Amino acid sequence: MDLKDIDLNLLVIYHHLLMERSVSGAAAKLGLTQPTVSNALKRLRTLLGDELFLRTSRGMEPTPYASQLAEPIAYALSTIHNTLNQQTTFDPTTSDRKFVLGMTDLGEIELLPKLMQRLENIAPGVTLSTVRSNSDSLRNEMEAGHVDLAIGLLPQLKTGFFQQRLFMQSYVCLFRTGHPLAKGKITQRQFFDADHAVVVSAGTGHAQIDDIIESKGPGRRIRLLVPHFVAVGHILAATDMISTVPELYARRYAEPFKLSYAPHPITLPKIGINLFWHAKYHKEPGNQWLRNIIFNLFSTPSS
């Protein structure tokens, strides 16, 4: 097959179909109509002699051939994009660039206020957008340049990525002030007998902590499962449930929500929170600038 036979736009549509796993999702990302994306997929199927994507209950699943094409096409598109938009310098005082960061909602709570305050002073035109760092597509999105940096404990980001330690995170028990357990040291028996509110955050350091807790006892009496930390303070303040949370979170919300926290009765390891970026963007000026800002703001001497 000759390159002259390939319409580059077809490969762009293929890449977004791979990321979104739906015609409507790809169309929305590209600002196109669904018929336009469907017609492009039809053309690409004819050109490559493969179905490429099959409709399933989980969305548009790639065929083995489509999966085989994923990495080289993502790399080629990223290379073309970066070449056409290459910058040798980055001036934060005049830039209107939009950076995308992968982080959990807890990361947003802890890091974004201070980071945005800093950017307001030194880069007034720069904007940030966040995506979840536990997304299955994060690795591909960072490789393609759609996500600039990611923060957290992210074991899936190894080969092809750089990382830099920001800080170590420890865990405590959090509960309302006046809770029956707020009388001293909490025993493991008291911990497992209590009602728990648990934040489910697959693929993160918090999920690893949950696995360790479950391996140490008879199992918690879990009364509530939530997918984020945003509501935890409100929930604990109004109930007798307890929750295992990072100490930074406990410190921030103990006073506003009239909560108390205590050392965890189970010996839990500290979790390293790192800053990640793809090797392809190691020397990209804007990426270098933002990761230096983040490191200077949040790294601790003990890290």
C-alpha cells in the first residue's frame, strides 16, 4: 500500500475511535457528525481489508489488526502534530496553552488550589484541564500527547515514562468529633467492628491500601461505597461511619466538617505520590516548565 492512498484524516478518526470506543464519542471529540465518522470508518475498512471495530455490549471493540496498528499510528500522529507545532521556547507570561493533567479527585482537592494560585501570578493565560489518572486509556493518551502529566501512584506508567517523587502519603482513620472511637487509640477489633465508608479508586495507591486492609482481618463492615472523596467529609460528619483516608485529606477537612482522626490500627505503608510524563515530551519546553512548577510546589524534603 502506498502512502498516497491514505487520507491522514482517516487515521485521525481511527485513533479517536480507538480511544472513545464509540462513533458518537469520536465524533464529539473531533467536532464531526456521526455519519461523517461512520463513512470514514467504512472507507478505512475497505482500504485496509479489515473490520477494525466490532460493536459489542462494551462499545466498539478493536479487532486484533486494529489493536496492532494502535501504537505505531498514535506515535506517527503525535510526531506529525509535534513537528507542525514545534516550539523551541515557552513563555508562560504570554502563552495561552491548555495543559491536561491526570489525577484523582483527591489530587484535585489537595493540589489544584495552590497550583492555580501560582499560575495566576506567573502564567495568566495558561489553562488547566484534568482527567482521571486511573483511566484505562491514560498511557495511550499521554503517549499521544493528549495528557501532559499525571500525578499519583501509577504502576501502569513504567516503560517509556519518566517519574519524579513529590511526597509520601500516609493513612489515618477519620470520623466525626464525638464518635465512640474518639476516646484514644483504636484497636483492630474496634476498627473491623465499625461501620465503614469506603472510597473505591481502582488503579491507585488508595486501592492498594484497601487490599492490605482486607488481607489483615475478618473484613470491614462496609456500609457505603463511593467513587470519590468529595462527599466523604459530609457523610462522616452526619453518621457514625469511619473511613480510611490520606492524612493530608484528614488535616484539611477535620476542622471544617468537625471531624477527628487517629493513627490507623493496621500498619500501612506510606504511598509514594509521583509526577509522570512520557519520554517523548521530556525536552518539550512547556512540559518541562509545568513539571518544574509542580515539583517546586509540592515536593517535600523527605521524598
